[in-house]
Amino acid sequence: MSPQIGAAVDRMGISEGDLILEIGFDPSDCDEQLRSALATKCGSPLLDHESQEVVDHVILWWRDEDGDLVDELVDALTFLTEDGDIWVLNPKVGQPGHCEPGEIQDAAPTAGLTQTISFVAAPMWTSTRLVPRKSKK
């Protein structure tokens, strides 16, 4: 595993025993090293779109042509634990499928999420962490 991938998995806050749902996987472009490192860190395979589990993290591989990001985020929220997060993985600038960061920034609050951090997670992918907004009591 490359140091960049290891550092990305650590920054994503993945822990042993966490459940991770993976959405938008495409073997033609998704980063296999990152996927493998995520599964190794949590100690179990990544769950796919057919899973009905409540998960700690959602990994959403998102490309410009993938449809409506708000709808995808709202669907992903239904699988999250109360303190879970969604990591939107977007192709880096200049790569096929890249969408502007503003698209993620605009979609997050509409879906009931807040954007926290963004960083390069793999050679061709940028990651953005979204967390559910806390309701005021």
C-alpha cells in the first residue's frame, strides 16, 4: 500500500470493526488500492448496494455523469449510523468524470449534510467528508 493511500484511510477515520457501504463502484476506474486498504483497516469486505446493514461509513464513488447527487446522498443517509459519515470520492481535476467541488457543496445541505474536509485520497481521486446535520433540541 502506498503511503498516500495509508494516510488517506487514516484521515477517513476508519477503525477495525467498522462497516463500510460502497456505492458507485466501477471496476474500470475505482482505485483498487484504496478499496483494499479500506477493507483491510475495517477487517471486513466493503458492503455493496444490495446490503441492508446500518453502516459507519458510506464510500460514494461519484462522477459528473452519475445522475442526481442529492438523491444519491439522501439514499446513502438511510444506511448510516447516527454518527456515521459519507465520503464522496470524485475524480481529480482533469480526469474523466470530474465534477466541480461546488456541486458537492451545493448538494450537501439540500440532502441534510454538512461538508467538513476534502483531500486527495488516491492518485486519481479526491475525497470529501459529509456528515449529517445535527438537529437542534
